Amino acid sequence: WDQKPRGSDRSCTPLVTRHVMAMHRNSSWVVPYLESPWVNVMAALAPPFPSPESSASGATWRKFTAECVGFASVPAVLGLIVAASVLVRSCMRKPARSGSAPPRAKALRYVSRIAVLLALGGAFALLSVGRHGIHMASEKVGEAADDARSVADLGTTLSLSAKHAAHTVDVMTANCTDTDVQKQLQGLQGVLASVANRSKSFETSAARLPHHLDSARSTVDKVKGLAILGLALPSIVSLLCCLLVAYLVRMTQKNRSSSGCCNSCIVRTMGMFIFAPTILIIALATSCEYFLASATGSFCKGVDTNVLTYTHHFARGFTYNVTSFYITGKGNNPLLADVRDANSSLADALDLVAGIPIGTCLDQGVKTGVNQQLSKAVDTIGAVERIASPAHIYPYYTTVVHEEVCATFVSSVGWLMLSQFVLGIVCLPVLACMADAFFELHAAARTRMRDQPEPCPCEPLTGV
């Protein structure tokens, strides 16, 4: 906000106006304020994540899941009780009230506005924080896929360089008549064959990475809209209920000849077929959201250790070794085992080429060409190691896990969960009962006014 855009003068623009304009253009200003509270809250409320010592036991993971489900079942039980109460009240038929004063809709309007604000607030938090997080995760996966394609291309280049060098040496060995030089060339053949095999193995492994990452990004892009819509759907239905009730109240007050009985029937029907199911759906959605936020909050307490714990139990082997290397930075990178062996063999091959004398079996031009091919392979390996280095890969992990999963995801689900809980357990039941009572009072007041005889203008009023 305090940075001056290019080609503009902000000195004459009031500070508040500039902030409002920035808020209108981009909702990212609110992300830090929405993220910070829930990260700490869910980390404190969540059950402890399985420790590395106890993670080998399946009972430990079942206990952790049961604890998360136990806490998450509370909103569902409350929602079931409240939905049943609204359903029973809607089905019951009370005797008409008599002698009631005309009702006022002020309290009803306040409750309706609060419900609308909660529905809009939850949707705003989900769209501003959740959509931002999904977009960033998709973007980082796309960047990782681009790097994987670069590595795959480098693997192809490495394999071709090793193949060309091996072919050149094979031709020289077949045409060489000098026994000593032929032995040297045969030794070089064996080294280059090892380089070619390692390069081919790395090329095959690297070719799979872009496909997996592209598939992951495609899946995220396909489901992100449905996921956001699914999470926001209970709030949208609640918003429509509130707007419909507000519309009925407004029309009842505006149309003085209306008795309100028809609208009362509509509200009772809404209570049975809309309010009660919506309350139950919101409660179940809140339980699922709390389960996700609780499990993720527990996972994010010591996230690096928990990633290794989870990977060690559910993946093991190669995947765990790769994950451990990139998170801890200790040991060797299992992804580059073939590349390291190929690099070591290339160093031996360059020494062998340097020791072969120039003569009938090897002229200067051919020797220079072989050196260039081997040097190109060495440079290719250097490029692969730079792309696959922890300094290059770890920021992807930090962005996706630390920033998006442990901040954005937890926060967006937390705000949505809070707004939907208050909306479904408090506001909607109160709104349904108040609307029903309003129309009952309105119908009773209209009945009383119709039954009361109007005084004749020609006769004096009683008591005058």
C-alpha cells in the first residue's frame, strides 16, 4: 500500500481512500488477518499427532483418527437435536392467539441480517483465503512440473551424449590395430557402457515425473471449483432461506389486507422441508470441516517431523528416503543415484581419453570430439543437480505445506466452520421460530381487527 505505482502520483489521494481502493481491487490484504488466529487455535485444540516412536503401530493411527472424529461429532449431534426441534415445532399446530397487538419485525430483521452476514462472511473467507491457497498450490505444482520437464529433457540429452561417445569409441576400437591402444579403448568402452546404462535409467525415471505432476495439477484445477462450491453450498442455501423470510415479512407488512396465514403456512413448510434439512446439512458439514481442520492442525504442530512420520508409515522405502533428504538435508539424494554414478564414470572416462596417445587409432579431431561429448554430459549432470538440489526444491515444499496447507487451508476451513456453526445451530433455528411467531401474531392481530366493529361517525363514542 505504501509503495508508489509507476506513472502515478498518490500524494493527493487520501490514505483511507487508497486503502479502500486497494481492498476493492484485491482481497489479498485480508489474508494475513484471516489466517493467523485459526492456525494457533486448531493447533491447540487438535489431538497430538502420532510420534515417530509409536507410528509403526496401526492402533496409534486408529486412535488418532477416533480422537479427531470424537471432537468433530459434537456439531453433528447438536445439529441433529436442533433440526429435530425445528421439525417438531413446524409440525405442531398451536391455537390461534387472540387479543394480540400487531407484531413488530425489528428483532426478526436483525436476526435475518446477522444470518446473511454470517453466510456472506463464511463465503468471503472461503473465497479470499481458500481459493488463494488452492491457486498458489496449483501454481507451485505447475512450476515443479516445468522443472521436471527440464530434468527429463536433460536426462535425454545426457543419454544421447553418452550414446554418441560410446558409438565413437566402438568405431575406433573396431578399426584399431595397435594392441596397447586397443586395450585402452576397450577399457573406455566398458566405462562408457556404464555411463550409458546409468543415463538411460535416469532418463526413464525422469520421464515419469512431468506426467505425475501434470496429473496432480489437472486434478487440483478440476476439483477446486467443485470443492469451493461444495463447502459454500450450505451457506448459500441458508442465505436463500434468510432472503425468502425477509421477503415474506416485507410483503406482509406492505400488504395491509394480508392476514399472514398463507405466509405462516409457507414458513412452517419451510421449517419442515428446508430449515430442518439445512440445519442438519450445515451441522454435518461443520463436523467434516472440524475433522479436517483438527487433523491438519495436529499435523502442522511440528510439521516437518510429522511429514517424515507419515511418510515412513504409509510410504517407506524410496519415497521416505527422498522426503527425508529434502526436509533434513542429510545424506545423499536417492533421486540422483544414477546421476552420481554416471558422473563418477564420466570422470574416469575423461582420464582414460586423456591417457590414450594420438596415433593411427585416435587422431586429434576424434579425441577432441569425444572430450566434447563427455564434457557436455558432465555439464548436463551439473544442470540436473542444480535443479534437483534442496535449495531449489525445498521452497516448493515450504510454500505448499507450511504456507498453504498449515496456514491457508486451516484458516479458510476454520472461518467457514465457525460461520456455518453459528448460522446453522443458532441463527437459522431462531429465525424459523421468530418468523413463525411473527406470522401467527400478525394473523391474530388481523383477525381481531376484522372482528372489532367500527364506531359509527353519527353516534357519540362510549365514554365521551
